Amino acid sequence: MSAFANCNPPVYRCSHCTYTGKTRTSLLHHLQMIHSGEQNFRVYCGINNCQASYQIINSLKKHIRRKHGTHYLTAEESCQQLSTTCSHDDNIDLNDMHLTEEPNLPSAPEIPSNQLSLPETKSDLLKTFIMIQLKIKQMHAVPGSVINLVTTEIFQLLRSYNENLFWELKSSAQEREANCPSNCQNNILSKLKDNQDSLIELLLSGSSAKAQYDFARNNLGLIEGKRCNLGKSGSREDFYYYVPILKSLEFLLRNQDILAEVKNGHKQETNSYMHDYCDGSLFAGSEIFSKDPNALQIQLYYDDFEIVNPIGTYTKKHKLSACYFTLGNIRPKFRSKLKLIQLVWLCKTDLVKKYGLEKVATPLVSDLTQLETVGIQITTDEVTEIFRGSVTMVVADNLGSHGIGGFNESFSGFRICRFCMCTSEELSRATPPNNFIERTPSSYNAQLQLIKDDDHMKTTYGLRKNSPFNCLRYFHVTEGLPPDLGHDLFEGVCPEIISKVLSYFIAEKLTSLKEVNDIISSFPYMVSDKSNRPSTLLWSGGRVVVKQKAAQMWCLMRLIFIMLGNVIPTGNDHWQLLLHLREICDVATSPVHTPDTLIYLEDTVFDFLDLYKTLYPLEKLTPKMHYLQHYSRQIERFGPLCNCWTLRYEAKHSVFKTLVRSTQNMKNIVYTLTTRHQLKQAVAFAGEETLSDELSFTGGHILNIADMPLTQQGIIKHEIGNVTEVYCVTGIKSEHRQFYLGCCLMLFTVSFDDHVDFTNVLSVCSENNLDVTDTVILEKNAIVFFNIESFLYTINLILEKNIKARVHFVNVD
């Protein structure tokens, strides 16, 4: 007899339903398949009174393996251990996630497995089947016809298998007829076949689009889009779809991770560093946020985009206007996740032009007004809290910002700036920003009154009409339309300057277009730059044409000094112009600012514009060049501009473009995209940790300690323990950072002009390939030299004997 033949293990009972399991593994599998997709699903460890909680079952398994290794047993091992500590009638309830074999667990009557109702089991299977379909269809944009085809073929396969199984069982039973009467055999086989057929029919009922939609609405907290009528074009109604922002906020705040972000906040304790909007002057001076730091910070985004081929014949017909929002209370590193960018409305662009933004934004403004005054109620753990909030900013490109703010949407008029009263004549020369008169809410309202009396004043003040968002109590467009780094710098000033400078170098025979393109094509881009490597440059109209995406332009702007630094003479003024622009890009895109960096940025912008006018006296400053003069002031108001640029929001457009390619149907496309997006959001938040930054390995192999250099062996044994082998990887990555072999990491800077320390990554080791909690990065210190002419750091590595280790404790709990 085996060692566990007489084992009487406890019953592991699920608190969400009547399921009972004999092993921990079976209970975890049940939770994964049945309940992990439920809204606000969370389980607690409970081993040795551990309070760790998770939304993902796999994370709980990793936690048990890391923190409670002796409890991470197979079913047989668990049975052996349980037989020594548990009685036959011990029951384990998931309310406290008692996945332990401690004898003091609360007992409850055992629920025999034969008392489990079959319909409930089938219902669980149906829910699991629908959830699988939703994940495939919505998360991966698979057409519904493909899902239907796959499920139909699977059901047909199951029917054939069941039919064959039935006849095999019947044939086997006939051979044993002496031990079992034939009528008994027929009854058993008939019930088995009927049960299998009914199960297939049940699952088949869950393959319809309506069944999946109802499941998402009833179980996943689906927020449905609301149809809003605008008017009529003949007999046809004009409409768009609006997703109620108050319901979206309630949906977000029901997530425990997001609720914790809102309650805890991330405002810096000191005033010298600015990391986000909550560190800027607008937050400090806001009536609602200064009194309630946990008030909801709504960051809106508005843009028009094409969902078809931009050079095709249906471009304007299917162009859409979209409004999204994110919750500014969430830290920036998590806020960039696409699933945290919520849809507000989708509307045909021609309808926005026909009826005006005021009418389209009416439901949104009404809900925002209610949020400012009444707020929303969130109940957690039987405690009801009220959250108020308001709009902090409306992010858009320059054309969109001017449209939202009611400013002139032409950038060749008398006044073209939404930040100041600069005229076109003042724009033609480099003027210190202190000489410009800043737009304020009071001056804006006074100019509106003058425009009502005299229509010609619209050109004088660069203002056409009032903004629909100005009726909000805590928001005004003169203080809520930040500049956009992507369009101003990387799609505006940078390609213009690089084009002029390279054209000059080619004209002076310092290089050639072929040589530049060869360098760009053959340059050894590192891991972080490979996906954004610049495209080759063109020549048209007697000048270099730089056509790059914003990310490609940013990459080229950083690396062009390495590419061409050895062919440009020292002290070249055009090269110096490029260096000034590089400094502006570095400081403007910085995620952290101090008062010193803002002063430096303002001086560098003035030097850049002054040198530009000296080198190109016949050229006028473009509006985007003028906007650079306001960057220092706008960063002081909004915090780092990299937290409110449009690039990440524009990535959200790709979700809808992918859906269009998947559906291949333009009929009522606004409704289709809104519904599919909301279904995807509901599925994305189901059973998944919303704000996680777990590290993962890339590549790797097992290495014997004896094969490592002696200096590294000693460090590994000291940091990890007396092990004979380690798991060496090519790198560690997460959604927000990455380490890889050979890379140089900046360690710290004391102040803006002080020395910078670097270190070189030699090896990344862990005890095994499953646990990144205690990861050792072996590194060497570096001696750094800064070359101002190339704006580069030259790094000389120190000798092998100076290797040190840095242990990264990654908090995955």
C-alpha cells in the first residue's frame, strides 16, 4: 500500500460558489478558470497569516513558491503532509484564502462532491467558454466570423468524438453483460450521451455575439456607449456615441489598485522637484485640488484621425473625431498603459464641423459639472466615499488646442499663439518671453465681449468664440491647453533644423546625402533604439527632406552627433545650432524638473532662436519655434511636458484602426468601434493586475559558477548563496525599464551641472529562471568624459578587480 493510501485530506472550499476540491492545485485551477475574470476579483494568501493579495492566480502561485516554499507541493506531497496535521472533516474556506495545512483553521461541514449541482457546474463551464471567446475576439481583434468558424468546427469534432466514444463504451459493456444487466448498461450510456450532447448545446448557446455581450454587461461591468442625436440630414439622423465619463470613473475606482493610487496620491514632499502635474503651480493654485489632493484629475485628449488609407479615396468620408481621458491621479509610469486611456466619444469629423464642438461636448460638460459639484459615490468594504474632481488639461495638437480654446485655427494670421498676445511682427524676431503679454481668464473674457460687439476684433485678438469647457468651475482654456512636445519639436522644429543644417553641410562638401544615408542604415542601434531607427533621408527642391515619425525623429536627434561628429569641423555655427536644439530636446523631455532646469531651458531656447536668426536672417520664426519660448513657463504650470504629450494618446488610435481592418465593415462604424472598444476594456480589466511592474527575463541560460571569473564567483556566492550554478540572462525588462548586457546606466546626478556617474552591466544573474525578486547585476564603475562639441559622454571602464554587485529587490507583492 502506498504511503498516502489512507490519507484523509481536507476539503478546499471556494467562497465564490459551492465548488470543493481535494487539493490546493484543484482549487487554484478552479479559481483561474471560473472566477479570475470576475470584476474586482482578489485572493489572499493566508499561509502563516500572510496578508498578500493578488488579482492574478499565477502571481499567487509565484508568491507561494517564493515566500512559502515548503507549502508549494504536488498533490501527492500535499496529501502526505496533510495526513499528519488535518482531520477528515477539515474544511478550507477561500474567504481567508486558507491555503495552509495548519490545525487551527476554522472548521465547517464538509460538502460531499456528490451534492454539487450539475447545472451550476455547466454554468461555470459556460462562463469560462464565453470568457475565452471574449479574450480572443476583443483583445486580439479577431473577427466574429472567425470565432464562429472555430467554435463550429470544435463542436463538430466533439460530437464525432462523443459518438465514437459512445459506441466503444457500448461495445465494451456488451462484453461484460454477465456482470451488468443490459438495461442498466443502456441507461448509463444513454445518460452519458445525453449529458454530453446537452453540454455541447449549452456551450453552443454561448457562442453568439448577444450571449457574449450580455455576459460582459452582467459580469464584467461593461460601460455601454450612449447614442446622442445631433440633428437630421434630410431623412437621416446625425448622431455620435458618448461613453458616460461618470460611469467610466466609477468603473475605474472599483479597481482596488486604481483606488489606492487616488487615495495615496503621488505629490512630491519638496517643492524643488517637479515629477507630475500635482507638483506644478496650477495644481497648487486650484481651488479644488489644493483643498482635496485626492480629487480626481481628469486629463482629456482630443484629435481627428483617419481609419482608412490616408492617401485613399475615402479619407475624409470616414475621418473620426475622438475624445479620450486618463486619470491623472495615477502615476505617470502606469498612466501610459493603453487600457487606462478611456474613450469619451467617437464622432464623424464632418458632423463636428457641421454642428460645432459645443453641441458634441454638451453631455461631457454636463457630467463634468456634476463631478465638480456632486461627485461620484464609491462603496468598498461597506464604506461609501464621495470623490469630486475636475479637468486639469485638454491635450491636443496645436490645431485641436486652438479649436477647443476658441482661438483662430489659422497660423498665418495676426495673432497665432494661445499662450500670449504675440503678433506676427513680433514672431519674426527672437524676442524674450518676458516681453509677451500672457493670456489670462480675465483678458479672455474681456476680449469675448469686444468680439460680440465688433466681429472684426476676432482677427485683432486671435479669438473666435468661447470654449464649451469654460463653463466648468475649476477649468479655463487659458490655463488648460499645454504645449505638445511631439508636434512642436519632433514633427516641427527638429526636422526643419536638421534639413537646413544637413543641406548646408552637403552644399559645403562636408558630407553627402549618400554618406549620411549609409551611416543611418549601418549604424549599430542598441536595443532601445532598434524599433525607432530613422528612415533614410530624401532630396527634393534643392534641400534635404526629413520625413520621420516623432519617435524616429527623437532617435535621430540623439544619435546624429555620433553619426556625423567626426566629419564636422570644430566650432561650426550650424553644428552649434543643432547642439542648442539637442539641449532643448533633452531638457524639455526630462521627466523631472527643478527651478534651475527651467531657467536653463529658457536661456537655451533664446540662444537657439537668436543663432537661428543670425544664420538664416531671411527666414521667419515658425509658430512652433515661438511656442518653445513658453516651454519653461508651461512646465512650471503643468509639470514635465512628457507626461501630457499626444504620442501615447495617438497610440490609442491604432486600437480603432485595427478593429476597422478586422471588421471590414463601415456601416454604422462609430457604433461598432465604440462597442468593440468598451468590450475590450471590460475584458482587459477582468482578472488582471491593473498596475503591475513585474520584471521578466529576456533570453538566458544556466551557467556553472566554476566557469565564471573568480571575482564574479565570490560576489555571486555572497549575494545569492552557496550555489553551484546560476541562471544568466541577456537582460531584464518591464513595461517601463530595461537592463541588458553591455549597457551603461546613469546612476545619479547631484545637480544639473554636476558630475554624472555611469556603470557598465557585465552580467545579470539569478538563482533560477522563475524568480526575478533577488536579481544580481554585476557591473563596473566607469570614468566619464563629456565632449561639448558632440554632446556625448565618453566612458572608459575601470579594471576587472573593481567589479561590484547591485542586488535588485523587486516588490511584486
